[in-house]
Amino acid sequence: MARLLKFNIFRFNPQTPEVEPRMQEYVLEETEAMTLFIALNRIREEMDASLMFDFCCRAGICGACGMVINGRPGLACHTKTKDLPTDVTLLPLPVFKLVGDLSVDTGSWFREMYNKTESWIHTTKVFDDAAEEERMENEVAEAIYELDRCVECGCCVSACGTARLRDDFMGAAALNRVARFVIDPRDQRDDKDYYDIVGTDSGIFGCMGLLACEDVCPKHLPLQDQLAFLRRKMGITALKSLFGSKKKTC
Ligand code: SF4
Ligand code: SF4
Ligand code: FES
């Protein structure tokens, strides 16, 4: 016999602040291969058209459906109800601005952090559209691709104790993004340039290293390695600055 799932879902619309935030219960019969994406859509279609949540790809690619599922940030489209108990509590991701109910604005946060970390290739080379494409070693390209797999879902940021305490903390996603440019040979920034961006309490030195970020990342990015890489690199850069060296370290 199919299970009856009881969903307790956070409800609040910042457009109507006079209505207090509350938890609302919905009961749904579980179907085969049901995901939270399917469950939430059925709730919205069959019970409550006002329920707000975000989805786009349904395949773990767009990063839009991040939410706190029974206390743990995750992607709703990737979460099968058979892996959950019958009582399911859904909350919006903390840290990000609430749009309404389970919908948050991750886009503004990522844009701000990527501006802050200058997440683009810095080069003095003038672009020549007639030139042949530059080759890159396969190993380097694969290492960059590995870090570029982030779907900007925000789960790592929501799970991060430092990000929840301080608004200016870059979080694992933005630090991972910096690490991606550090290993990109097209980027001409040196260690001191990167130190100016992430060598602070709002950057790598604010990270407590408890790695909730890596635990919850639905794309299994090697965040632990990248945080350790940046911490070591920025620590060495700080020491080297005593001797006035600006060489890149590896
Ligand atoms: S390891 Fe650092 S970035 Fe990751 S959750 Fe902990 S404090 Fe946040
Ligand atoms: S690093 Fe992982 S958890 Fe963080 S935003 Fe990217 S995909 Fe999501
Ligand atoms: S809907 Fe795109 S990641 Fe879930």
C-alpha cells in the first residue's frame, strides 16, 4: 500500500508581510519514483496554487530547486521521496533573499560574489578573432572543467556556518570559483592579486573548515581540496610578502 506523505512547508510572502510566516501541512499519496519535484507540483496543481518554489531543468542542472529538506540543503528534483520518512519538512535556503515560500534569490547573491571575486579571465592580451584557438593541456582543461561543474544551487552556502553568521563571506562556491581561475593559465593574475581578493576574513581565512559545504554539494565538487589549496596558497603568499616576492606558487 502506498505511503501517505505529510509535507510541512514554510509559507511566507514578503509582499504580504501582514500575514505571519507559518508552516502549512499537505498530505499526498506517494507514487512510484516520486521526487520532491513531482510532489510539490502535485501539491500546487491539486491543492494550493499559491505555493511558491523554483524549478527549471528537473535534472540537477539549473540549480534552481535548492531547499532545506528535513534539515539538510539539497536539490528537490534530485530527491526521491522513497529516501525520506513520511514526515517531510521543507524550508527555503537560508542566507539568500526570500522571494516567497520555498523560492529564494540565489542569482543576486552569486552575481555579487562573482563581482567581488572578479570571476573572469584577467589578461592584457588583445583579442584577435583571426587567430587560431590556443591549445590547453588536457589535464589542465579537465581540472578547470571539474570546478566549473558548479550549478550555483546555493546548498553549500546555506549549510555554511560562516556564511550564516556574516553576509560578506564568499562561501565555498565563490572560493571554488576563485580556485578555478588560479589554475587557468590564461589568467595573468599573480598570487598577490588573488590574495587581495580572498586573503581576508570574508574570504578563505573566514572558512572554519568543517566542510558542511562539501557534504551537501549535489554535484560532489571537491570543495575540501579547493579550500585547502587556497588556504595554503594564500598562507604562503602572506609569508612571501614579507620578502617582497610576487611569483606564482603552485
Ligand atoms: S568548510 Fe568553510 S566554506 Fe565550507 S561550510 Fe565550513 S566554513 Fe563554510
Ligand atoms: S559548489 Fe555545489 S553546493 Fe555549492 S553552489 Fe555549486 S553545486 Fe551547489
Ligand atoms: S530543477 Fe534544475 S536543478 Fe532541480
